[in-house]
Amino acid sequence: MSKRSSLASPPARLLLPALIVVALGGCQTTGIEDVTGALGGRTETAGKADAKSEARAEARPDMDALRERYRAKPSDPAIAIEYGKALRASGQRAQAVAVLEQAVLAHPSNKALLAGYGRALADNGNFQQAFDVLGRAHSPEDPDWRILSAQGAALDQLGRNEEAQQYYASALKIVPDEPQVLSNLGLSYMLQNNLSKAEQVLGRAYQRNQNDVRVRANLALVLGLQGREAEAEILVKADLPPDQAAAKVTALRQVLAKKQQRADK
């Protein structure tokens, strides 16, 4: 690990699990709804919580049907992938790993299965294994930029930031200025405490897709870590209902306050 990596700011390192798990979850930075959750953004009003509970209740029959399909044909790769994805989406991470692991044992060369298994491992916190499995999900002759970005995210979680950045660079050769990859790269620089570089890269991602709330929240976090809270809050609040905007601003302020407390020690 580089010297700069070891100096990563405490709150940035504290947020790493949520940031990276989300990044790997879809091999992209679908993050920021979950990332802002890590900032405390999952606080909901009672009405919204009830609405989410109702939505989950309505989705339950679909999960039950999918489970039955899987039990009927546990060796079917397509069903295993679909079931594993549903388990991950519902927070059943260890079970998703188990389902996809069994499928991979039966079909060790199935790249789609390997990709799903690698993502499930990352969700479950098995980052080294996730990195290794994802490496089997594509080849140098036929690289997949999403998997390259996911491998970079796993390396960031392992503290190997400079190696991670090489993977992002490879992904960007395939899809130049792809916001998802740039967002991961910006977070990687943030974890090295290279906040100016992080801002530069995340600014590029923001210019490419100003409507992506995840990119905006990543950029807001970096701005806030540099003491530019007013700018950060504008980004966090953009296009959100007032109650959600207030919750996310509060969460951002809490993270920045923790940073200041640690700096004062």
C-alpha cells in the first residue's frame, strides 16, 4: 500500500464498505442511494417506511415463485443468476453467495455466473475472493469494462488504491468518460486523501451525467471533505423532495463533523 493510501481520511475510509459494496452490486456506482444511506440518508418518515413495506410485501410472491423455480432446477445457470440477484437485492447476501457458489461449481466456465458470484461475494464482504472470481468472468482478449471497474472497487476495499486505479484506467480505455467508472475512480482518489484529484475526476463524471444522484453525492462528499459545505449541500439537495434533501444534508454534516472530531484528536 502506498504512503498516500495509508493516510486516507478517516471518514472516507469509514464509508468505504458501503461505497464499494454498492459499486460492485451492479458493477457500477449505483451507489449513491446506498452511499447516502451510509451517510444516514436511510432515515425515512413513517409514511415512506410503510410504503416500502407494502412494496416489499407485494414483491414477496415473486421471490417465492423464483425460489420454487430455483428449487426445481438448481443447476440452471439463468435461474441461479436471477435468484442470486433477487437475494442480493433483498439483502440476503450470504444466501446469494451460497446459491451462486453451487451454480459455479456445476458450471465453472460460465462467465455470467462467475460475474454474478463475484458481485455477491463483494456484497458479502469477501473482497479478495470477489476480485479473483471476477477475474475469471472475462478475459484479456475480451475485457468487460463493468467487471474491470468492479475489480478496481474490490482492490480499493482491500486498500490497494493504485492497483485499483489501473483497472479503472483499463475500463476507461473501453468506455472513455463513462460516469460510472469515473465515479469509482474519484472515490479511489478520495480514499488516498487526494481530494483535489478526486474532485477533478468526479467533476468529469458530473459533467457527463448531471442527473445521476449517485455521482452528485460522491462529488458532494469530496467537496464537503475539503470544507466546501455550501457547495456540497447544493449538490446533495438537487432534485430531491424537501424532506429527503434535509435528511441527506444532515447526514453529510454528521460525516463531516466526525472528520473534524478525529482531526482534533
